Amino acid sequence: MATWLEWMANVSYLVSVWLAARNHVATWPVGILGCVLFALLFFQNQLYADATLQVFFVVTSLLGWRHWFLHPRIGEDRVQRSRGWVLLICAAAALLVALMYGALLHRFTNAYAPWADSAVLSLSVVAQLLLMRRRVETWWFWLAVNTLAVPLFASRGLHLTALVYALFWFNAWYGWWNWRRLMLRDDA
């Protein structure tokens, strides 16, 4: 049974992720609320990498919010592609961080599923950084995150969170489609 904390975290974060897919600046303040609530929820459930990730999200959400306000273009910044070599470096860094942080959690904590938890963390960091810069490839990383997060959260009994992350998986496809459409429109 979902707790009030799980409900509130999921509702606020669901709204934030939907706003991100819509390329709307309100994604950032709504997301900050969700991140704080998720940090508490994940810490209570021994998902320490995900709890740590929420702190990162709060900081980057503040930076993303600032960036989107400083670079508006009729309410939107331009969605762009990342260079291939940048994506390759990001993916390699995510793998390396997942392996190293997973090893630390495995060795020094009672973390539940430290490797999967660390993979969610590292891929989320890359996705968030790409989101902050409005790079269309952010959605591919969010797809990977959500693919890993759904079974991880379900295995901890966080069924509502697993369901919402399944919805995030579909939202990532929508976000990719919408941002790609915006990018192609701007390039025309």
C-alpha cells in the first residue's frame, strides 16, 4: 500500500516530467518538490543512490530553471542534437560511475540492489544534464532510466512509484517525439 509520501512524490514528479516533455519552464519548480519527497522515500527504502540522486536533481533543477529563464525564445529555448562523441563520452561515464558507485554501495552499505540503483543514478545524471541543455537525446537516456527503475522500485514494494515510472517510460517517447518535432520545425 502506497504511503502519503509515495503519493505526493509521484504526483508532483509526474506533473514535472509531463511539463518537461512539453518543453515548459514550470517543470523545474514542480520537479524540485518531487525530488525532495522522493529523497525521503528512497532513503526510507534503502535506495541510497536514488536518494543521493534527488539531491543532484534539486541542484540541477535550480540551474536548469535559471538557464531556461536566461535563454528564452518566445517561451521556449531551441531544442538541439548533441554531437555523437559527446553522447559516447556520456554513456561511458555513466557506465563507469554505475560500476564504481555500485561497488561502493555494495561494499560499505546495506543498500538494496546497489548495481541497478547506481545505474539509475548515473543514467539519470546524464539525462538531467542533457535536459538542462535541451538536447533531444535526453529522452533516450530517460528511456533507459525508466526501463531499469520500474523493476527496481517494484522489487522494493514501491508499486505506485513503479507504475508512475512505467508512465514516465511512455512520456519519454512522447518527449522525444515532441522535442524532435520542435527541433525540426526550428531548423526549417
